[in-house]
Amino acid sequence: MNATTAPRKAVDDAARDAGLVAFDDAALGRGLPADVEALIARAGALPDDAEQAQALLLQARALAPAHPAPLIALYRFHFYGHRLREARAIAQDALAVARTALGPEFGRVPPSQVQARFDAAVRFYLFTLKGLAYLSLRLGEIDAGRVALDELRRLDPQDCVGGALLAAVLARQGREDDDDGADPAGGGDTATGMQTWGGPRHG
């Protein structure tokens, strides 16, 4: 493994504890219309027909634009299809949805540790931010990844969602690049890991 691909593999390995499939989907289903849920289920049953699956997921999103479940389904669709740029675009949309749900005051001060651990809307935001950081790093956009990680560290100083692991990998990558002259934004594969997002606030 050469000096350029080694840090990328480390980033990939570091994110595996934050798998998108690991979050409890039961929390995400609350308030989701039955017809939207059915569209997502139909899309999931079409692993060999990406075009039709995407059409169903886009239809689900159009019917429930403020609910995170269609966004997460689209994220997974692109992520596991190795379309990381498309997955990151969905993550950006999800971040906007989460911020709207949390209100304009969110982020002026870090949420409490209890919120970061148990408030579904807060966790959704933090995990989405972590996902943006991870995808930026995997795409070789180191500065964008660093900005997202810095914001995650500010909002989650207790590291409830595990952003410190990615930050440590980024710091190690920088040291290795200083040692061997590798370009941290250079080419290479875009192999995927797994991301976790939280769900919407309820009650």
C-alpha cells in the first residue's frame, strides 16, 4: 500500500463504527406517511435496478421533503453505490433539514452532553456533520473535511458521536504527508465506509 492510499484506508477504517445502517430506523419512521414508507420499501427491494430505485426514492422525498427518512434512504442508495459526491449532496440537504428542525438558535452554544447522546434531532445533525467530514476526506477535499470536523468538535466537545477518531486520522495523514511529500488531495480510489445519522426530534 503506497503513502497516498494508506491514509485513505485509515479514514475508511476509522468511520466503520459509524455505519449508516447502525442507527435505529424505528426512530426515523415516526410521522412518515405510509405511502412514503412504501416507496422506500419498494426501492429497497430493487437492488439490481438502480434507475427505478432512485426514481422511487426521489418520489418519496418529494412527498415528505422535511422528513429525514427519504434523505437517509437516498444517502444510502448513493453511498453503497459508491457515488460519494451524490451522497455528500444529500448529506448537505439533510443538514439543512436538521438545522430547520432545530431552530435558528441551535449551534450558538454547544448542545449539552445529554442532548448529544439522546436528543434525536441533535444527534441527526451531529452525525450528518460527521458524514460530511468523512465524505469530504474520502473525496480528497481535505480543507472541507477539516472545516466540518472543526465545527463538529465545537458542537460536540465530549465526542459523543465519535468525530475525534476522524480528526485523529486527518492529523496522522497530515504528518505522513509531511514526511513523504504525498498530496493529501491527490487521486486514488473512492472506496466507501459506512456512516450513521440520527433521526428527527419527537415529542
